[in-house]
Amino acid sequence: MLQSFYTAVSGLNGNQKWIDVISDNIANVNTIGFKSERVTFEDLVAKSLTTFANNTPKNMEIGGGSFIALTTKDFSQGSFQNTVNPLDLALDGEGFFMVKDNQGTVYYTRAGQFRLDVNGDIVNVDGMKLQGWKLDTAGNISAALDKINIPYSILPSITTKINLVEPTNLDSRVNTISGTIDPTNPATFNYANSMTIYDSLGNPHTLTFYFQKSSPNTWNVAAYVDNNTTTPVGSGTLQFDSTGKLISGSPITLSIPLTNGATTPQTVTVDLTQVKQVASDFIFYANQDGFAKGDLIGVSVSEDGVVRGMYSNGKVELIARLAVATFKDKEMLVRKGNNLYLPNTQSFMPIITPGGILNKVRSGFLELSNVDISKEFINLITAQRAYQANARVITTDDQILQEAMNIKR
């Protein structure tokens, strides 16, 4: 008789803990990146006896109730919520963001609410720093795993190289001109085109190229800076073959004298190897490697986890590529609150990959809780009824004991 009391009590305790888990799930229905928990019940055995009659086993097994053996996490994908913040990030697929606190402990999370702090570090709502790899200008990983820092400004860069690239063309049909190029006399050149270059202090200067066809397949080039129309900073002669391909005259070196405190003379190499001379209109298309000081105006994160900074000078800088960690057995992760997880043993190491390999990084989105509230309410009703049923067993046991006590009368 007493055993049934303890059996019912185990049912009360187990279902009460189940209600605790259900209530935690429901409470976190609006928690970003939350993963719901579910309980696993196992049975208890109070007595197990096996005897044999005529070589046939006769089992006497009396259960002792149930208990919650463990809780497991549901790491299924949550829905995405669109936001206007490019540093709100969500992982579409496997993995966890890696964030590090000031004591050097690395945590793992699916909550992607990030922002820039005063130092330009990308941090979560608790100030932990998002981890990733710094990239060089070619987009290759160039440093060890560390915090992602976005400079609020970039220093100016001096122009050292100019490339005249496709579809730059000098029209082969124009008339030849004799004499020296004079920027003040349009009759001495066929074409002129200007572009902006930068000195070591970031000051812009106007560089103008003048092109003069001196004979078939031969062109003279002269370059002038700003308002100086008397002394060229560089010149050369371009020779083309019968197909319009440049065969000599590239590169041209410019030497630019400056009086504003910047590095002087400024040396610039002009690459003209892609210039053509065919029967088509004049086209001038060039790029250069200098720029003025730029202030940060925006941040973007691509699907492969590449973080870019956009600056007021028009530059888009490759900053870093965020790291994503995954685990062979995610049940080894332990909840630490604040949407954070840690492995339950120090020796349990994650698999770390750049973003975009095991998943896609969604910028401007947040992953919502994966709690199914309708399912949780069904579980809540089930747990409540199970609790009531076990309580009724205790009431029944009490009534039976009362009847046993009445036998004495």
C-alpha cells in the first residue's frame, strides 16, 4: 500500500518538473534565438522478481513510478524577423555565433543582436565581442581568430598608380596634328580628359590627359595638374600596330611638384597597356589607387559572413569574416543564460568554419524563438491532467488506508 503513495509522489514530482520546463518555454516565446527544451521520462522499478515453473519464467514486476531522466534541446531552425539594422544577424542553417567576454571566455549563441561599440568592435547586447578573422584587401584571411573591429574612419592614401583600362579607345579616324601640345589651344590636341588624384594628405588634385595624333598609329600624351598649363608633369608617345593594339609607350611616369605640405614630388605610374586605337569614338576610362580620408557611414554583412565598411569617400573596405562554430553533439552544450551556451567539458572543442560554409548569414534578420506555443499548451494540459491523476491516486490510497483502519472496529 505504501508503495503506491511513493509511486504517485514520483508522478507528481515528474509532472511538476515538466510544467517547469513548459513554463520556461512559454516564457521565452519572444526570446531571440531561444531553443526550446523537452523532457524525457523514464520509469522506476520497485520490485522485479522472476521465478520458474516447469522451466517457464514467471515475472513479478511492480513499477515504482517515473522520473525525468533528462531534458533535451530542440535546435531546429526558428523563423526569421526582418529588421532595419544590418548588424542584426541570423544563421540560416547549422552553427553558432562566437562571442568572447572580457575574461577571455568564448560563448556560443544563436542570438544575433549586434551593434558597434565606442571602439568600433561588434558586440552583442551584453557587450561580448563577436569573433571572426581579419581580411586583407584581396579578401583573404590575414590574422588569427579575434574580435571584429570596424574603423570609424580611414586615413587618406596617396595616388601612386593609374590604370587606363577597357574600354579606353583613341579614335583612329581623326586627323593628325603637328606641333607641341598646348592645353590653352584646342587646335593642338585631339582629346582631353580629367580625373581626380590624391596627395599624401588626402587633398584632391585634377589631373588632365591630352592626346594628340601625330601620325598614323602614333599618339603623343601629356599630363597637367590643376591650373598649371605651362609645364606637364609627364608625357610620352604611344605606338599602335595595324590592329589597334598598343606596342610601346607604356607606362608613363608622372612627377608632380606640390607646395601644400604633402609628399613632393608625388610619383605616379600610368599604365596604358589596355588602351586601344580603333575606328570608334573616343572613350576614357581610368582608375587610381588613392583616396581622401573617409568616415564610416554604414556596415554590411554578406551571406558568406564577410563584413564590409562603407565610408564617406566612396571606399568599401573588406574588414573581416565572422566565425561560426558547430558541434558534433549539441547536447554537450549547457545553457548559461542570456542566450549563451558553453560545452559541459573544456575538452569538448567546436568545429569552427567561416560563415557561409555550413549556413548562410542573414543580415538585417533575427532568428526568433522556435517555441511552438500551441504545442506547449497541449503539453501543459497533459502535464496538468497527469498531475491531477497522480494526486487522485494519493487520495484513493488514503481512503483505502482509512478503510483498513476501520476493520478494527
